[in-house]
Amino acid sequence: MAEDEGKITSASLYGNTFLLLVAAMLLWPTSVRAATVTVDCTGGAADHPSIRNALAALDPAVSNTITILEGPCDDIDEGPRGVIVTGFTNLTIQGLPDDTATISRAGGCGTPGPSSIVLTITDSTIVGLRRLNITGGRGLLVQNSGVRGESLTVASSRGSGIVLNDTSVLNLQGSTCHDTNNDGDCGDPGELLNTLNTVSDSCSNGISVDGTSSANINFHAVIEDNLGTGVNVSGGRANINAFFDQLEMPTTIQIDHNRVGVSVSDGGSVGMGAATGGPSGDSELRIEDNQQWGVIVQGPSFAGTGGQTIIQGNSLTPTGPLAIAYPAGVLVYYGGSVFLNPETQVIDNGGAGILAFAQGKVRLGNVGNPTGLVTISGNDAEGLNLQLMSLAESFAGTTISGNFGAADAVCDGTSVLAGDVSGIATTKCSNIDKGGKK
């Protein structure tokens, strides 16, 4: 027997191992690898003829991208929950870079016939919806999932445009940095993508945030012409912020021409604001021209504003018993709380600028930083009206003047106006606590 016969040399071990690895890679199902696939819903050349088929071919545990080449994609053979994304770890569904892809179903707002959800996302960690138009049917349902929208439009839903429940998170990003040259900023052409997210023309709310879910609406967005509330938060949380973009340029969020602008109830909370003091001007959050209230808070819930938040022209054509009895730009009641921080404006609304009743709580301004004005003016009734054991605290810099009610600030005998009232032009309150000031 030769000396080396029967021995396994390092060279043969390496060679055999390499061959085994190659064989394993060839035999391993392709679905376990991250994939980028295309869909053409019109029957053209693509990897898949429908979103449903593409989802079925992908491994949910890895990163995947579905690019829609042609649409609309109606997937009419889907059930009542429409196209269903379930259990995905990192998935992006997108249109082409220079186009918007449409996912639709029949039976949208104002359309006769049966109606069902267009897109359902459930039990998924990160799902990006980019350059998509979700229209008709009953919109987008997100359950126990995280969703990020860029250039996302949801329109003409028979129900709410977007519904979040079961601890879901929605991020609508209207400005995105693609740092392609890895220099830590977005200063080069094409690296900063400013987009517009739109939710409109729904038969119910624009965005509904339920239970323990949350929504973050940032940079550029329009939420308008919904027959219910623009942003309805029932027990969940929402942050609505018109930040500066990565180049410090101002952005705008518009919540307008809905039945109600923003509603908070069942222990929910909403923070709203816009960045100020930028080199090219201020960002703006505009809640305006809604049929009933711009903001309504029912206790024990909370809403806070700051920066250039402008609540204007709401409650001019109220309908329904509560809206007719209590028209206002901001309504807070049953123990709800509203904090209006500096740079907030409540102007030109039907009824009172701010109306609090049944233990509603209002804070106007800030004792420390940031400093600035809270302006309440031009409203058809009082600037501030406190009823039924309600409380308002005013800080320096608050200006309430030029309103058309009995006085700029009015309180019944059970309510209290406290703090610095020097900026209130006229008052009709029997209980004013100036904190020791004369």
C-alpha cells in the first residue's frame, strides 16, 4: 500500500468541500435568497403576472422588492382582503422610478356594487410602499405590521383610506435621503427625494389609528376631501410634523376639506408641529377648511401643537347636533387636554377659536423654551370659551384679540382662566387666577 493511500490531504478536503458547496447552492431553493422581481398586470413581459403570484414565489424571511412595470393591478380574483402581504420581514412594493403604479379594486367611494380591501398587510416587520396609487375598494389595511410610504396615494376608499390596528406603525415619509456617494449628507443632485403622500376622497376617515398603533406623518403630505376625519386617532398615537428636509428647506403638511381635521379619543395622543427659523423660511402644518372642527379632543386624550401649526377656516358649515351646538376651530371636552405651544395660530374659524367644556383643559404658550406667540384671532365667536368646569392656563406671548364673540375670552361660573392674561384683549370671566399678579 502506498504511503499516501487512504489519507485525506488538505487539498482533497478543500476540493471536495468546494464541490459540495457548489452542489448545495445549485440544489437550494432560489426562494431563500433575497429577490428583486417584476410584475406586469397587463400581461406583458415580466417575472410575474400579478402581485399575488410574486408574493407566493418569494421567501418572506429575506429582503425582497416587487417592481410593478404596468398596471393597474386589480387582482380581482383575490378575496375580501384583497392582495395580502403576510409574514414578510423586509418587502418593498414599488412603481418604476419615473412612474406611479396603481393597485385598485372596484366598489370605491361613490361607486355602486360590492367592495373589499385593496391591500392587506399583516404580521410583517417592514413593508415599503413606494410610488403607488391605491384606489377604490376599501383602501389599505395594516395589522400588526410596520409600513413605510413614499410617494403613496390612497384615494376613493369606501371605508377609511388607511386603517392601522393590532400594534401597527405607519411612517409616511415625504422626504428621503439617498446618500449615494456615502459622504454623510444629501447635498448632491438626486440624493434628496422630496415626495408627496396623499390620502383623499374616502367615504370615511383618511387615516384611522386604533388601539396601540401609531402613525408618523412627516415632511410633505396632503390629507383632504375625506367624508370623515382626516386623521382619526382612537386610543393610538400620531405624530404629524412638517420638518425641514435634509437640505433645511421648508415642507408643508395640509389637512383640509375633511369633515373633521384631526380627532383624538379613547386615550389617544397626537403631537403636531412644523419647523421654524430655517434659512429659506418656515415649514407649515395647515389644518384648514374642514367642515366641522379643525381639531377635536375627547378625554382622556391629548393633542399638542407647536411651530407653524395653523388652524384656520374650520367649522364654517357644521352639520350634526354636536357640531352645530359647539362650532370651533379646536374643541376639547370630557377631560381632554390641548396644549398649544408657541407659533400656533387659531384664526378665522366659525364659532369659537377654542371651545372647552365638561372639564376640558387648555394650555396656551410655554413657560420656557421655545418662546413665541400663540395667536387666536378673527374667529366668529370668542377666541377662548370655557364651560362646565374647564380650565385654561395662559403664558406670556399668548395673544387673543379681534374675535367676534361676547369677549375674546369667556368663562362660565364653574371654569377658570389662569396665568398671564395680559395678551387677552377682552375677558368675560368671573374666575381669573393671575398667579398673584395684579
